Amino acid sequence: MKQRSRARIQNWPNTIENMRTRRIEERYKRLEDEELERRRIDEEEDAFNQAKRLEAIEKANKKMHDAQD
């Protein structure tokens, strides 16, 4: 009888145990989404920094070649 009762309430969304489980799942989902957003931003920043670095190298090379003339 106790097993039938537990099986029946397992699918109810408003029990304390189910609410706790749902809250934990939502927290992990939110943390995962935040991590993905941070990774996306890091990739954008890396691309930007690499472009700036290449631009600085080209500028230095141009100055060096202009100085030789």
C-alpha cells in the first residue's frame, strides 16, 4: 500500500520533494546557460584580441619598413 501511495504521488508536481528536485534542475540549467554565455563571450574577446594583435604587428612591420627607406 505504501508503495502504491509513493508511486501515485511521484507524478504530482506540487509535492515538497518534486518541488525541490525541480528547483535543483532549474538551478543546474541556469548555471549551464550562464557558462555557455561566458564561453561565447570569451570566444568573441579572443577573436577581438587576436585581431588587435595582428593589427599591431602589421603596424609595427610597416613602421619598420618605412624606417629602412
